[in-house]
Amino acid sequence: MVRTYKKLIGRTQKFKYSEAALQNAVQAVITGRKTLRKAEEQYGVPRNTISVHVNAKKKGEVVRKIGGQPVYDKTQEHLLVEAVMMCAEWGFPLQTSDLKDLVQDFNNRKGVTVKCFKDNRPGNDWMYGFLRRHPEITQRLAGNIKRKRAEVNEETINQYFDNLTTSIEGIPPENLVNFDETNFCDDPESAKVLVKRGCRHPERVIDVSKSATSVMIAVTGSGKMFPPFVVYKSKYLYPTWIEGGPEGTRFSCTKSGWFEMNSFEEFFIKIILPYLKDKPGKKAIMGDNLASHLSYLVISLCAQHGILFILLPPNATHICQPLDVSFF
């Protein structure tokens, strides 16, 4: 798909009309007040165009626009725009790559296969067109802070807590949920052993697999702790891996062993949402500033149930993340 289209010079070049003029011409022909020729002269719309729209209206059909057709209708694109706006309001503006991931998740969630997208993920041309169709969204360069300036300082922390005070104002402690993930690895450190001199590859047999397991923990401001959500590093979740866990524990798996978009979505839907959705008053969840924690479904569910997403400042979770500081 080309990004710029130059209209061919021809007969239709002399016609410049608005959508209102087209609709008036079509209505005049349908009601019999005007012929195609008279409607063309009065409204400045080509008679062929009027004829196509008249026939389509009589059959109850919609006339497609000339050229490439949009992938999404206006309602679907409006939902994507709202998701982008909401992320910006939460203090987590999306990059173009994040939006592409969001659209891919949107397609997979709706069971839609877009042929012009590779693996249901849009390319740069679609992104260019999307931003052109929605001027309320603009790309801005974010200032890259040097490493020394990015170090956590008193000003950063004070500003965060000033904003936090405003964000959680009026939220009961039981309606504020803090979540964080931690990772466990069963690979012990190397150890010195006694072997025969000249042995090139000393090894010891130990019962480990060098696998990483992530656990998501969530608690409320009033002290209620939710069941953990465990993610194994594996392609499949084996039945023996879900035995003997704490009551209510949920299990999943990812290729990396870390939480990804789908696994966080599952954690949110199965652990957090059932608790918060029926709570009266303001409510919020607080967690790390990670793109993997935001999918289209999570964003829309937060908007639907009035749940605010509070993001911790980057590079400061060891200071500002309550679960890091007091639990892990």
C-alpha cells in the first residue's frame, strides 16, 4: 500500500462536491424531483456517482469508497483511540511498537485474521494511516534522560508521592490493590570440587533444570493477600505442576518464564477483577511500568469497571514498590 496517492487527471477532476451535496442529489433522484442530468448540474456531482448511490440505496447496500478499504470500521478504530488515550492518561504513553502489539492482541481477541498484516500485527503503513485519520493523536519525541539524571533522587520520589496522594484520594484501602512479580531460579551457583588432576570438565549431578518460575503476588491496602499466580518457563503446563499449591493458586506458562501480555491478562481476569469489579466507590491497581502488563482487554475492563491503573516510576521499584520493600 502506497502512503501517498495522486489522483489521475480526467473527467471527474472538474467535480468538487461535499458529502451533503451527494446526499441531496441522491435524495432528489430517488424522490423523482430531478433527473440524473439535472441533479448533476445543480449539485455538481457526477451522474454516474449519483446513479451508483441511488441503486445501492434502493437495494439497502453501502457504497464502498474508491481505493483500499480500511481494516477497521469507525467504531473499532474509536476503541483503539480510546485505549491509546487512556494509557497516556495513566502516565504510560504507548510507542508505535506498543500500539502494534495492542492491535495484534485486539485482532487475536476478536478472532479476526487480517491478511495484509503479518501474524495479525500491523506494519508501518497502517500506523501512518491510523495517525493521519486521527489527528487527536500525535507523535512526540520523549526526552532521553542520561543515566546520571535517571538515577533515583529525592525530587523524583517526592514528585511521585505528590502525584500518588492525588491519585489515591478517596480510594478505600480495601479498593487499592498492589501487584508485583518475583522470579525463582533453581540453578545453584558453581562450587569448587575435588577431582583428579588433569580433569578438563569437572561436573556434578544435581537435581535442577536451570528453569525460571515467576510468581505474581497481589495485596490490598487493608492487608488482604490474594492467591499467587505462578508462571512456569515451558510450552505446556503439566498436571503434576499444579498440585500442592496454596489454596486458590492459579498456574500458567510462557516461553520466557516471565509474565507476558496473555499471562498478565489471565492474572488480572482470574485474580484481581473478581475482587474489584463489585467493590463500591473508587478503586485502583498499582504496579510496575511494563508494556507486558497492558493489553487491549485489560485496558477496556479497567475502563468498564472504573478501575484506575497507577504505574510506579521507572527504576525506582526497589524504593516505591511496597511488595519489593516489605514482602519479597
